[in-house]
Amino acid sequence: MGRAIRDFDWSQTPLGPIEQWSAALLSAVRILLGQRHAACMFWGPELTMLYNDGYAPALGQKECRALGQPFRVIWADVWDDVAPLVDMALSGRGTYNEELRLVMTRNGFDEETFWTFSYSPLYDDDGSIAGLINITVDVTEVVQGRRNQQIMQQELLHRIKNILSVTSTVVSASLRNATSIQQARDTVGARIMALARAQGLFTELGDSAEITDVMARSIGAHLDGGDRIRLSGPAVRLSSQQAVGLSLALYELSTNAAKYGALSVPEGAVDLTWAVQGDAFALDWIESGGAPVRPPEREGFGSKLVNMIVPTYFEGEGDVSFDPAGLHYRLRGQLSA
């Protein structure tokens, strides 16, 4: 920037030829160029801009035309935000701002940025205020990182509350429907492990999960490379809550199928299909080749889970048909945005 300033045609600006600059202006420019922080200065009646190498990235695509431009022109996009601070500096009072939000269009689009900076008055040879110098630090990444951390903390708290709510429902309902202490212990433990596997998806994958990953976690023990459970459907990402609900339903269906249904015999199989049309979501679990199916004598928590609880995650309906040829579960609902 020292070479760029020396070679620039200043005669076309209010500052005039560089050979005619005052000692104060030359001194201020030397201080500017020796400053290792990003820094710029504005001098004269139009607040003509000069800056150092550290400041060039702050200008973005404006950098090619910034030297020698009036403050109000080169930073027209943020002028209304900083004009009061400029007036303070030009009145002799330095300013300091931490993490000031400025929406810049330095690269051709609106860009949210944050800056910690100071404006200080600059004096000419006669002691009058002739401009100001800006020492600045771009803290955009720091602010955005802190903001993202806060969002993650809020999401984590929300997710923990949901996990505890679902866990409480699973435990209380399982105990209520159990016929023995041992059955209650086994059922509660297995269902909580299924919930843990479903939640594990989002530790690894974020706020959503591919439906086949959900299925692999839920019924992975039965997906042995054969055709016991045949999957068919399009790629679709489920929100964290819908993935947890579907995981619990599939775990329940596969567990019952392994105990009493199509997966309890070597020749049995399950067709697990799903379809998406717009936001509409449809899933079918169809068992075949197993022992003849008949409705249970009493409705347990598993039935309530797949017919009532899980469908609420999809704002839809669930239904189990005990067809003699095999159990058929239907889930109809809406995908989350």
C-alpha cells in the first residue's frame, strides 16, 4: 500500500498532489502504513480514504477502487450506521465500539459482519481536526461462532427434554402393561436402548437423518444381507424428532415380528416400503410367510406406541391390521420442514 499510495494520482482528489501534502498528513500516512492492525484513515473535506495492507481484506471487492474515494461513497452501505461515530471523531472525541453489527455489500450481496474498532481524530499542522483514523478488527467469525454455540446449547437442552419425556412415557407405559417384574425389566431396558440408538444418529449426523440410516439403527439386527426385510423407497431425510419416532416404531414392529410374526420362522419376510409425495409421507410394514396372525387378547404399550404415539411425530395416523397372511402396519402423515 505504500507503493500504491505513492503512485496514485492524488491531484484528482481534494488532497492534491502528494508533493503538496502537509507534514501532519504525511506523518499520519506513515503511522497508518506502519500499523499492523487493519487500519484506514479519512482526510480532508470529503474524508478521502487511505488504508494499509491489513485493511484490504475488509474492503472485499471494493478494494480495487477504494483508494482516494470519499468515505461516504466507498462505505455508502454502512454510512448511516457509522455517521454519528464519524461526527464524534471529527468533533475531537474518540470512539470505541465492540462487535458492532454492520450489513455490508462489499462483495455484491448483503453480508452480516461484526467489528470492534475505534475512530480517533487526526490533526493538521495548524492543530485543526482534518480527518480520522480507524483501527479495526473483524470479529464476525467470533460472534457467529458464539451464536452457533448458543443455538447448539438451546437445541441440546430441547433435545434432552424430549428424550426425558419420551423415556418417561416408555418406562411408565411398559411397567403398566407388564405382567411380571422380569418382563418389565426386559421391556424397559430394550426400549430405552432402542431410543438411545435412535438418538445416537444425531450425535453423528446433525439435526436430520437419512431414513435408511434410521432403519439400520432400528432393525439392523434383522438386516443380515438376506431378504428377510426388503426395503423399498426413495431417499428422504427425516427431522430428528420424526426419526426418533420412526425408530421406536420399527424397533417395536421388528421385535414383535421376531418373537411372534414373520421373522420368527426361516421362511418369513417383511416388505418395508415408503413413499413421499410433496410433504405427504406413507410407510407400510407388511409381514408374510409367518404363522397365521390373530389380534392380541389385550392392547399393550407396543400397540399404543405404533398406533397413537409415533403418528403424532408425523401429524398423521397409524394402524395395525392383523391379516391372517401377516401383520400390516400403515403410517400416514407429513414430513417436517
